[in-house]
Amino acid sequence: MALVSPQILLMTVAVFHFRHPWFVAVFAFCGIIVLANVVHYVLFRILKKKEEQKIGTGWGLQRYLSHPARAIFLLTCAGIVLPLLPPLPSSLNDSLHQGLLMAVVVCLGWFATGCVYVFQEFMLRRYDLKAENNIRARRVHTQFQLFRRILISFIIVITIGGLLWTFNDPRIWHYGSGLLASAGIASLILATAAKSTASNFLAGLQIAFTEPIRIDDVVVIQGEWGRIEEITSAYVVVRIWDLRRLIVPLTYFIENSFQNWTRESSDIMGTSFLYVDYSIPVEELRTELQRVVAASPLWDKKVCGLQVTNLSERTMELRCLMSSRNSSENFDLRCIVREKMIAYIQQHYPDAFPTTRFAAISKNPSEQEPPQATP
């Protein structure tokens, strides 16, 4: 079978294009879409393998940049194919160019936002929140969360400005100037409505620099014990020990007092109180406390002691003091000490628990009533 010459093939394509002017544009668009997807897939597979070989875990390139990069590739393909379209009405052609340009600006903003997240993953991979002494990690994670939101807000503003710039129409800027000139009363209303938002934003900057709280800090707020789970631009999420979530405005941490158990370090001391009778030997209980605490892996081998801290008319208050690496382990250790010490007292000094004594006092014989005669 004879092969078709190139001249005949070109003539056939020219005739087909003349009869079907949209064929070449659609064919080119489909081909470039396939090419863009192949390039996108190969590029991100190579990047993912490279980063896993170097650091073991990814920087989030696939997670944060894959979708905006694919959108930019497709829009680039659409821009290449657009000149191949048959002549269109001027208004429709301008609308297509304008819509394509706006979509590119939005996708570039999306891509820039993904770059911010990738940069955060790259910077935070050296700071593990699960480490034993993670104060620096909590500080860096907290600051990056707040700075990330500021950068994303800045990118959004730039993207909106880019969208306005794509119109290239002086009338839009004229209308914008008129809106700004007539926004005096509206600005007062918005300023009043946005008072809490602005105060929370400024409080977020204060928290980032002064660091009264950090991510994963142990805090006590309004009588609730929990950990700082998330710090947003408006509020803080505190994970309570029973898995509830306490939502607290940012300004609360600037204007009110609260307890931060991990401000400088996670080490903490805890107490367990015993209420016993005066007859119990304190020195033997002190020895038993040393034995119980030393046998527990929850003790950090720093502080352990027993002291008589209070006396009442019926009981003696003993305070068992012990230290641990963090508040969670200290709570468990305090519970263990209570159980073991109570069991020791029950076994060796069962009569030393608080008791209430009553004494019967007999009356004088002269004051006793005479016996009643029975009928």
C-alpha cells in the first residue's frame, strides 16, 4: 500500500479546516490538555520522589501546589489555543480574553497561597511538637500560624488588585474613586462593626511576639484544663481533657488572667493530700511515699516529699509532693500515690483514718431522777 504524501495530507487538513473551522482549535486544545497533564504528572512525581529521598517526608508540594499548578497549565493551554479560534464577534472575543486573564490571576493567587503553606511545612519540619522539650517548637509553630494568615491576607489583597488591573478600563477606576469618595459614612459603620475583628487581629500580633500562649501549651481557663489546639486570627481553640473544645477570643488572653503550665518548661509538681489521725507515724509514711514514687516511671526523679501541712481538731493533713516531666504524667502519678498510700494505711494502720469520738458522761447520783413507780 502506498503511503500518503505530506502534500496530500496538508491539502486534506486545509480543506477540512476550511469546511470545519473549529476542528483545528478543538484538536489543538485537546492535544495541549493531554500534554499539560502529562507534564504536570511527571513533574510532581519527580518532585515527590526527590523530597522523600532527601528528608523522608514531603514538604506538601503534592498537597498544596498540585491543583493550582494543573489549573495554570490548563489556562495556559487555553491561551495558546485562543488565537486559533475562528473569527468571533468583538464583544465575545474580548469577554473570552478578559475571563481567561482573570482566571489566570486567581490561579496565580491560589498558587502563591500554596507556596506559603509549602514554606511553612519546610520551616516547621525541624520542630517536632511531640518532642520531650518542645518549647521552641511550640513557639515557632505559633508564630508561623499567625504569620501565614497575614501573608495569605496580603496575597488576597494583591490578587484583588490584579483582578482590577486586568480590566484596563479607566471607567472602573473612576467608579472606584467615586465609591471611595462617598464611603465616609459607610466607613464609620464598618469601623464600628469591625471593632472586635480589629482588636482580635492586634491581639494576634501581640500573642505572636509576646508569646503568652503557644500551640500545645497546657492552660487552665475558666476552671477548664486543656491544651492549645489552634490559634486563628479571631479565636483560640482549647482542647479540654475530656475532648471538648473551648473557643476563646484572642483578646481574652491579653485582657484576662489565666494559667499557663508550660510557659517556660513542661516540668511540673503536683500534690496529693491525705487526712489521717494523729496517731499515725509520719516518718513511715514518708518512707513509703519514697518507695511508691521511685517505682513509678512517671516520676522524673527530682522532687518527692511528705509534710504535715495542717492540723484540725480531728485530723492531720499530709501533703505528698512529687514532680513529673509534664502535667499529664503528673496527674496519673498523683492518682497512683493516693491509691498506694491509702492501701498502705489500710494494711498497716487501719485505725489511723479520721474517726469521730463520742464520750458518755454519767450524771451525779443526786441529780438522777427517782425511779418511776409502776402501777
